[in-house]
Amino acid sequence: MGPALLLALGLLAQAGQSLGLSSGVPELQPSTLYPWRQAPAPSRVRRAWVIPPISVSENHKRLPYPLVQIRSDKQQLGSVIYSIQGPGVDEEPRNVFSIDKFTGRVFLNATLDREKTDRFRLRAFALDLGGSTLEDPTDLEIVVVDQNDNRPTFLQDVFTGHVLEGAVPGTFVTRAEATDADDPETDNAALRFSILEQGSPELFSIDEHTGEIRTVQVGLDREVVAVYNLTLQVADMSGDGLTATALAIISVDDINDNAPEFTKDEFFMEAAEAVSGVDVGRLEVEDRDLPGSPNWVARFTILEGDPDRQFAIRTDPKTNEGVLSVVKPLDYESHERYELRVSVQNEAPIQATTPRAQRGQTRVSVWVQDTNEAPVFPENPLRTSLAEGAPPGTSVVTFSARDPDTQQPQRISYSKDYDPEDWLQVDGATGRIQTQRVLSPASPFLKDGWYRAIILALDNAMPPSTATGTLSIEILEVNDHAPALAPPPLGSLCSQPDQGPGLILGATDEDLPPHGAPFHFQLSPRVPDLSRNWSLNQINVSHARLRLQHQVPEGLHRLSLLLRDSGQPPQQREQTLNVTVCSCGPDGSCLPGAAALQAGGAGISLGALVIVLASTVVLLLLVLLAALRMRLGRRSRDESLLHGLKDDLRDNILNYDEQGGGEEDQDAYDINQLRHPVEPRTTSRPLGRPPLRRDAPFSHVRQPHRALPSSPADIANFISDGLEAADSDPSVPPYDTALIYDYEGDGSVAGTLSSILSSLGDEDQDYDYLQDWGPRFARLADLYGHP
């Protein structure tokens, strides 16, 4: 068996008597161990020695320190070579142990730390000088003995805990935990907990073994002390060794042990009438519980004094005050003062042991302030009906309002705010509404048979108040139109009753249901002979079929029909229908020889057509005569203005683009646009001085008299001189100058527009005829006509 190291000299000395340990110098020489020696025994079985562990204390300072000596008794001293292997020798941590290879002494070379390595297992070898194995390898176990060289440590620097206020004794709060790096099997790691400081009174205790902190007596009140700070201690060696400290912070959690209370027994407030959604005041409360918690948040209830639920109270989340507001309009005339009784409670239920609050209820007096209220329409919107086509002055309805301010008598006036067709007339004093014209059934403001108007009611207070009322009028359909034949289809009736499909007739009615279809078709009773030859059978609600009962002569026949609608009362119309009867082939269609007869078939009669054509011809003749008369009158006036210039007039109207920049533009004249005629002509006499506009400034000095050019060739110079004179005269407005016209040819028989600016004097020319030319010449007539 391999060698074992014995480190405790006392134990090795006792074992040396039986194990053959030889001791050298006391205290410094280790004992000698013969690990391979066989023990004498009567048994024939060979057993190796069991080497006990060798103990050595950590933190040994005297190094190197001899631990033990191992020897083999198979060779003489000096002829055996010893060696050891394992952790602490040739494995990490290296060089902790070493052995003298000739003497077998084992030495400790480094300080041991049990907290890093608590034991080492080595292998010992014995060889001869030639390197041959003398003994089998044996194990040496070295145990590191612990010393109290580590303080205990709390797992946290600060422990936190929570406990409800009013908790009973023994209530668990939190637990403190600590560790010690020393050997847990020794007192070096035996920890004990304690509370060094907690204030007075002592409400908490700690279990010295487990570190649990619990309450020890009643009296926790968050409103008195909300947080407790405890100083904790832990010590090893069962409380007598090394120590460490930590802090425990214990928060007392709030419970609803304080009821909210009003700060006053009665609150006084004012509220305006006829308004809603406004705050009128605040109710202050006090609560000692934790702000913001359900134990602190107040809830208000109106117990009495508000039967119509016109008030509401909400909680301000910041101040915990009750905010009283009006949710339905108040009426000063019916209720001047409200006496409310209000209670307050917390959101969380109160603890059963909590004493009742002295001010858990309060009175709130609300005074209503009188204001000018707007008039009120008793029925709004107001709906009524009226027959269509009602004449002007028809009474519709009286849309009146009442004034809620009964204690302040006021006068109400009425007016229209919206009447898109200006159909209605409102009596400003009574609100009586009547029509002032006939409403067109095609009005775009008539929606699904309803007409909408808005009426205003205004009182005479200062400031006045206005009410808006909506008037909806249903226009009732009246049966005021008789049905009429629709344009008949193209076709014919065969002279033989049994041929052809007959003639399909349709009817229309301008009235809406139920005053229209079904229509009733009937041959006129005034002509009894019709029913002997013709038959009229109803097909559906709007069509009937006309057929022959007996053969009649071919040609045009005029039938008198009676049409009646289904309205109340019914309307009927007697209408003439022109029908062509022709010879038909086997397929029921007219033969080619009957085409001329068909041309005068169903439709307008020949006499009516002649009347229409004659009227058209007469109208055209009247238009032509009027145009001719106007043209001849214009020619005579032009001849009087420019006598002798008929053959070379320059103001004939042609298509032109540019007329200058308008009356206020003096910079757009282009004299080159006027063409100089080739053949000059002279006039018999001058035409006088130009007229002066009556709207010219009074300071204007009349220009010297200039005669009209004697021939058309001098017209250009005449115009140029006139423009120069106008441009150089600052007293004349820009619109008192001639405009620019393109040359438009000559030889026109029409008069010239420039004759208005001719050189005739005011006393020589009469411009009153401009009044007869229509509204477009009214301005010229005012300028140049007699005052």
C-alpha cells in the first residue's frame, strides 16, 4: 500500500510506537512513517496499512514546514529514492508540497487557504538507485484544518419589508440572510442574528437562527410612523465571533382606518339658470390615509334635495375635493334655491373597527341666479300641411313662442331666418305665418313634398335673446290636372274589324299619385254613334285599345274620347283623336295605296296645322318690316350728320381685334391703322364744332372751332390733330378722346359710329333719338341729349 502523511506531531508520536515512526529533533523533525511495513498477524493473508489523513492548519506562517517523513525498510538509508505526485506538487496549485528524495521528508512550502482547497490527495513512490520500484505507490491525504479567518456577510446591504398597519403580534415582515466562508461544520460558521437598534417602542424581533423579522406587539399606525429603520447584526462562533451589520427598512402599508370628513357643516354656492355642464363650487374633505390610494380617494353622493337629478358631483383626483356641477338647466322661475344633502365615502371599504366620522355628511345651498332666457317654442320643430297651389294670403300656422322669464315681462317679435323661396310672410307681433306667393311645385327647395323654413323669436331684453324654430310644411298634392292622351304610336287601323292589332292609346297626368292612374278611357257620350262603330277596351291602368266593330269608310276619322283620372275629386278631359282607316293586307298592315291616308293619321288636324303655319309667316313678315324700318331710319340720320360723305365712309364695321386699351388708356393709339383714301371728296358745307360732354370739368376751356375736313382724305389729319390736342390738355379726362378702330372699308350704306363725336355743335344736332336705341345707348343719351 502507498505512503500516508501524518502531520499532527502529537498523533504521530502516539502512532509511532506501533507504526515504527522515528522522531528526530523535537518540534522540528517530523516523525518517520513506514507505510510499506507489514504488521505481524497469525493470518496467512497479507494486508496493507491504512494511512489516516494528515491534518495541517491553514494560514501557517513558518515555512517551509516539515509535515512527515516516509521510509522504506527494504533498503538501507541512502539507497532509496522518494518522490510524490498530485495536486500541490506537479498539478495546480503547484509547489505547495515537496519531498527530500533521499530522506523522504515532506515539507509545506506555501500558506494554505481552506476556503480555496480543503484537502490534497498525493501519491508517494519508493525506487532503488537503479530506478526500479521497491514498493507499490501509496496515497497520502493532507487535510487543511479551518481557522476563523472570514467574517459573516449579509446577502444584502438593505433588506426591505412591508406590514399592514394594525398588524397583530407575530406577523411575518421579512427575512435577513447571511453567509460565512468558513467551515460550516465548525463554530467558525455558526451564525446568530440580532437587532442592534430599532427605536422605541420595540415593535419588531428577529429569530437569531433563521433571521426572520416579525412584529412583537400592536401599535403600528401608518399615520404616526410610516417607515421603520432597523440595524441588524450577524456574528459567527455562535454569536461570539466576527460580526457584520445591515439595514432593514420596514414600510407600514396603509389600511382604510380613517374615514373622510367634510371641512364644513354647510357650503354656499350660486348657479346661473338655463345653462348646463358648468361647475358651481367645490366641497373640501380631509382624509389621513395615504394620498392617491383607494383608502384616500373620496366618493360623493347626493342623498336628497335633487329629485330631478340636475346636479352631479365628481372627485378632483389631485385635491380629492368634490366638484359640484349642473347637468340639467336650472329654472329660476320654478326653483330659486336648492338644499342638497351630500355624503362622502372612500373608494375602498372602511375598516370595521374605524370610528364613525363626525362630518361624513354636509349641506349644500345652491342659489339660482336669474338671467334673461331665450324664448321657447312649445313645439319645435313644428309640422303642418298646406295644399299645393295655395294662393297668396293663405294662412299656414301661428308659430309663437313663450318667454320663460315670467317675472320679467317682455315682448317677443318674430322674423324669418331661412325661407329660400321667399314664400312665407311672418307677422312680427303674433308669429302668424301666411303665404305671400304661390309656391312652384318644381321648386328645388321642396324635398319629398316638404318645405322647410326657420323662424326667429327675439325678446326685447338687454341684451336680447333669440330662439330658433324650425317650420316644416308638407305640401299636399291636389288633383288639379286632367289626364291627356300621350302621343299615339305610329300605326293604323284596318277597315276590316277582324284585321290588325288595333290602336294602343296611353294617357299621362301631371299630378302625383294618388291623383293619377289608373285612368279611365271612354268614347264620348255626346256622340252616341261612336259606340256603334268603335270599341275602347282597357288594357292596364294607363293604356287602352281602340278597335273597329263594323267596317267604316277608309280615310281620316275624328273620334271624341273622354279621359278620367282616379283623384279626389276626379278630373276628366274630352280630347279629339284623329284615326286613319286603311285597307290592309293579310298581315294586318296598310296596303301601299293607303300611304297618303296614313300621313294624315293620328296627330294634329289639318286646320290646326294651317293656322300654325300662317301664324309663323305673319310673325316673320313683322320681324322683317321692323328691321327694314330701323335700317331706313338709321340711314336718314346718318345722311343728316355727314351730308355728302355717303360714298366714302370709313367707319364701316368689319371684323377687327384691337379697339385700344379702353376709356382709361391713352397710350394705345395707333394712327397707322387708318387707311388714307385715294380719291378725296369735298363736302358742301362744314358740319360745325364738336359737342362738349356735360360731365367734363367746369374749368375746361372750349377749344377753338375747327371745321370738318372738306374731303375724306383729310380725315386722318383731322383725327391726328384732335388726338394731339386731347393728349396735351390735362384738364380733359382720358375717356374724352377718340378710341382706335381698324380701317373697315368704305362704301357702306350704314351710318357711322363716329358721328357721335362729329363736329356738329350741341345747338345744331338733336341726340334725343338715342333714347330709342335701347338701354345700351342710355349713357350716350344722357351725355349728349338735352338736359
